[in-house]
Amino acid sequence: MYPNVPHKHDQPILDVSHLAVRYNGHVALEDVTFHLHAGERVAVVGPNGAGKSTLIKAIAGVLQPSSGDVNIYGSHPDKHVCIGYIPQRSQVDWNFPVMVADVVMMGRSAKLGPFNWPRKKDWDFVNHALETVEIADLASRQISQLSGGQQQRMFIARAIAQESELMLMDEPLTGLDAPSQDGILNLLDRLKQEKVTVIVATHDLDQAASHFDRILLLNHRIVAFGVPQDVMQTNNLIQAYGGRLRSTENGNVLAVDDCCDNEHV
Amino acid sequence: MSFLLAPLQYEFMQRGMIAAVLVGIVCAIVGTFVVLRGMAFFGDALAHTILPGIALGYLVSGGAREPLFWWALGTAVVASLGIGAISKNSQIKEDTAIGIIFAGMFALGIALISTVRSYAVDLSHFLFGDVLSVSTQSLWLILLFGGLVLFTLLAFYKEFTTLSFDPILAATLRLPVDLLNNLLLVLIAVTVAVSLQTVGVALMVAMLVTPAATAYLLTKRLPRMMLLAAIFASLSGVIGLYLSYYLSIASGAAIVLTATFFFILAFGWKRMMSR
């Protein structure tokens, strides 16, 4: 009922091989192949509709690929409870009657198993997670009272309480003000020290280049994958975004179709 | 004092009170999830869909009331899983699919009952409930099955909460999502069968959503929401039966009207506080 397959640590934490996802004849992803080692931070960037969310859901194992494989430490994502999925904030019912600590405790559901109620050890996990993301003082707030940055921190805390080793974040920075974005990015630095592997879908090429170890440039297929300076070549970007690119004064390149909520350029 | 005690000298009133309170508590707590997951239409449809089952049982048993609980229970469980499967796999939109099945089954139920001569009276009992005719045996069935529903909800409380708040999290935690969804449908179905005699098919949805929605306005904590909903539902049952006794109103309608009154009070209070 609640699987927990031992991790093969000689295998990469994530191995995606010839992954394809098609909906009703429409191709969302085609021939996506890459792998990651524990502790890497990857930004998935690409134009709207490039398949970023689809890729994240396929890695999480909540969406079945049409063909190809996703493996986590050598076995199917279905077999793992170590994948923390952090939803887009717009997809959450913020009026649901739960407190911040309740939501973080949800991350422990799998480790608790059926019929068990949280024990002291589980509350320790929750409190530690809340302290890590610096919202311990908000533990008994109703979730509708949180700011955007705090909402995002709560979900990261939930993934920490889940003991996830691979965190998947779908647009965690979208709609946040610049200080909140910096706060989340600093948090990602801290997670790296704890060997947590992080995959973040983002619109912001600039942030992707400055805060991530690797960039995966996606437009249904992988356009480029590697360290930022290799990926952020103009020809790659043009291949991914077509004509929808613009240079800013300081020489950065910006994808104009997605830039509406990009305050800090 | 005699005002409050007078109705209780009748045993059928005592049994009616107990039934209304028990049913109220079970409906309110199950209803918490119905409200949070936006399943009100499903609950309404499910209640109506069991009418042909009850009608068939009624015809087969020659008008006896006691076996009807089992007919209602069986039909409700089958219908809930059926509606669940159809709304998941349907080509047309979920609410349209549910609407077609619900109206069709309801019409079939009415057609079956209309073959009996005392049709109008019997039909109105199924539609609007007849809590004052609850037998001692029915009370035990309500207690047993209502208790079973509450026990199951409690046992899977964290799973149901996680699944209702964030289905993708539930999937990544590898919780048995389909099984839990179907279990919740079955729990709602059993609740509908248990409540049939108290409020009837047509008013069932009010017991499922109104007390829970009232509680939702007043608290932002799930356990407290369940407790408040249960209190509002029990109070509605008791007050509704007194109203029914003194004003000669149909019992099911009186209970639902009382619950609605509580909702309006809470709604008005909320509006005043937020001003």
C-alpha cells in the first residue's frame, strides 16, 4: 500500500530515458533523455506550453508517459515516496480549513502508514521543517493568512517533512515579489547542502543562469542541457523561443512571451 | 418545561429525536468532506438515484418498510460506484453525465411506485422522509451503520484530508488514491441509506451540506468544523421535530428549515464581522 523500495545509490537519483508524453495526438514531450546526480539543482526553462509542467508530473510519477522511462535510483517513481512535488500556488484551495502545521504534517502521511496518528517523532520532523524554512512562528496560522512567499515556504517545509530527496517545483517564483524570490532561492542553496536534488520550472532565464547548477532548455524536446554558460547561447535560446527574445541593457536575454510577472529584470 | 417535555411522552417522538440526532451527526461529519470537495451535486444525485431501488424493494416486499433499508443501502453503494466510474471516464462533462443518470433513475423510481394504488402517500414518505415512523430496529441499524461510517472516516482521516486538499501530493505519497476516492463514495452512499427515513431522498442533500457549510463559515480548522457541523445538525434535528410537533409541519422539512436558518444566521454574522 505504501511502497518504500531501497534506493540503489550506485544509480543516478533521476534517469529519464526517451520520455514521450502525448495527449490526444498532441505531443507534449518527445524523446527527453537526461540524468541527474544527488544534490544537483536544475532549472527547467522554455516557452509557455513547452511541456515543463508535464515533465515535472511525469518525473513525479503522477502522469504516465506514452513511451520511455523515468527511473528514480533505478526504479519507477511509483515505488518511491521520496519525491516532493510542490504545486503551483494558483492550484491550491487556500480556504481549506487546515493550519500550516497540518499541511506540513500531510507530508508524513506515507511514512506514517495507514491507521497511525502522528507521534512525537513526526511532530519533530514538522517543527524542524518549519524552522528550516523560517516560518516556525506561523505553525498554527490558517493557510489563507499566508503571503505568497510564506505559502511557497510551507510547501517546501512539507517536502522536507516528507524526507524527500528529489524536490519538484512548478513555477515556485511566479508572482512573488523580489525579496520573497530571493528568500526562496536562498532556501534552495540550503537544500543543496543537505544533498536534496531540486528541479525548478521557471520562466526567468536570468535567475536560472545565476542560481542553478544546470539548465534544461525545453521546447517539447530538449534543446540544450548542461551548465548555464553552455546552455545560455543565443542560438540555443533562439531555437527554444523562436523570435520571442529580447536583449536587456546589461546583456541578458529575456523571453518576452513570459515576462509579464518578471519584476526584477 | 412541559412545553419541551410534552412531545416526549410519545415513544415515536423519542425514537424520532434519537434518529434525527444520530443521522444529523453522521451526515454532518461526512458532509464536511462533501462540502470541501465540492460534491454537493453528487450527493443530491446519489440520493435521487436510489429511488428505483427503494421502489423495487417496496413492490417486492408488498409495502413493508423494514426491508427498505437494505434495498436503499444496496442501490446507494452500486449507484455511487457507478456514478464515480462514469464521471471519471465519460466523454461528456461530469455534471451532465450525473444529471442524466440521476433524472433517469429518479423517473424510473416514480414510475415503479406509481403502479401502486396508495402511490401519493408512499411516494411522499420516500421523498421527504418520515422520521416519526422510525422503529426501534431501524434505530439500531442507523446506529450500527452510522457508527461504521464514522469509524472508517476516523481511521482514514489523514488520508482523506491529504487527498481532499492536494490530490497530487496524495499520488506522490503513493496513497491508494482510486481506492480512497471510491471508499469515500461508498461512505456517502451508506450515509444516504442511513438517512433515508429521516429526511427522504429529496431533502438529503441539505443534511449533507447545510450543517457542514454553516460550520465552514465559522471555523478554519477541520476537526472543529466537523464538531460544529455535528452540533448544528443535532440541534436542527431536535428543534425541527419540536417545530413539526407544535406547528404540524412535515418533520423532514422542519429539520431542513432549521438547519437552513442556522446557515443564514452564520452567514449574516460572518458578514457583520467582516465589515
